Amino acid sequence: METLLLKGIPVRDQVFAELKEKVAKAPRKPGLAVILVGDDPASSIYVKHKEKGCQEVGFHHETHHLAADTSEQDLLKLIDRLNKDQAIDGILIQLPLPKGLDQDKIQLAVDPAKDVDGFHPENLGRLVSGSPRFVPCTPKGILRLLTHYGLPVDGLNVAVVGRSVIVGRPLTLLLSLKRADANATVTLCHSGTKNLAEITAKADVVVAAIGVPRALGPEEIGEGAIVVDVGINRIDAPERPKGTRLVGDVDFQALKGRVSAMTPVPGGVGPMTIAMLLENTWEAMAHKENLDG
Ligand code: GUN
């Protein structure tokens, strides 16, 4: 079976081109503030990608890099300042935060109108109630990627593996919305799921978001399925010049030729996350400035 590769880079480029055009006609640049606390190497790389994306589409961007031992009070003060800053439309707090900082409390401090990550309880609540404002970037990117490649999920059985607040849980809500581009039947599987392979092997679409390298293979994924791999795991690879390489949560080589479509890692979901972050930032500004679209 020919496996269609669901590449994210061309879709991201298309979203970027559309945003660039809109920015050129806008009264001012949309502004994104990213808060990075500590020196987690993966987080630092993600933040660099976000900065690069902003530069490419012509957004104002600023990164606030704070020490790992920053107090909750200082972080809340910064968020308050950014909430009031007229040049800032979107605020993103890079996760995970260092231990000792209360993620829920910090997320709650972000103005919901600037919460371009969609993690504030108000925005998550709107997604639950069926009238979303900011949809978390990775779930939104996954849906956009499937739509782009002409793979509607309407009526399909989707197994989402992983219940994180960043991906699995909001994705389950998004895909099950009564909306033309969603309307799927979704099963949320997690570390407590007893009969995982039984559920996932029957699914039309499997989304893997667990952060375990190559955890799902031919036993867990049925022939002809559509596979979305959210994992970005760095593993040892002595044959590579750097000594490491990136792999997803699914066994790409074992599934290639058996499934109908699959996202590569890297270059699949990752670029979509950035594209949706910038789209959400545009939407935050457009709403504030009463612009169309
Ligand atoms: N860490 C991993 N993914 C994300 C994301 O989409 N947003 C934020 N803020 N942190 C993350």
C-alpha cells in the first residue's frame, strides 16, 4: 500500500504566506510574547522556532527568558505587565514549567483574550461547550493538516492516545465538535487503558501523543489507517554525526506501506503547531482591532 506522507511544512508555508499578506494590509503588527522559564533544551529549541516564525510573517515578538528559580510572584508580575501591553496580542508560556511553579495558577493569570495557546480555563471551557475561541495549537494543527490532505474525519473512529492538556484532551474535544470539519467518534486512550491495542487497531485514525519513542507499531495500528504522530523524541543514534536523532511515538518504518497516510517526524505535526500559534495571534489582534478574518 502506498502511504501518503502528511507533510506539515508545505501547509505551514501556505499559512505563513496568508498571514504575511494580511499583516501587509493591517494597521499594525500583531505581537507575540513568549515566556520561557529555565533552560530545558527542547523548550529552548521550540521557542527559537516560534521566534523564527514571527520574523518570517512580520509579527512583533519578544521572548522573556527567566531563570529556573524565578518566583511565582515575579512570573505573575510579568504576565500582568504583558496583559496590559497594547503591543502584545498573544502571550505564550512555554511548558513544562520548572517544578515549584503552579501551572494552573499561572495559566489563569493570562488574559483569556491573549491566551493564544488556548490553555486558560475560559478557553478550554468554550471548547467543551462547543463555541471555541482559541483552540490549542497542536490539536488545531492536526485537524488543519488532515483537512488540507483531503482526509475528513466526519463519521470516522479516531483513537487519541495520550490525555495531556496540550494535545490529547483538547484534540478529543475538537474532533468531536458538531462541525463539518470534525464530527468524529473519538476514544481517548491513556496509560490506564487496559486493552489499548484492541481499541487502536480498529480505529480509522490513530493519533499518538504520549512521548514514548516508537511505542505504537503494526500490532496497535490497523492496515490502511491514518496515523498522526505528535511525538518528538530524541534517541541515541551512534551512526549520526550528532549521535542522536528524532523519532516519533509510532514506528514509522514498520508502518510505512501498511497505513494509508502518516505524518513524518520531524516535519509533520511540529510545523503545524507553529503555524496555528501565529494564526491564533493574528486572530487575537484582528478581534481587538475589529478587522475581518
Ligand atoms: N510545550 C509543548 N508544546 C507546547 C505548546 O503547544 N504550547 C506551550 N506553551 N508549551 C508547549
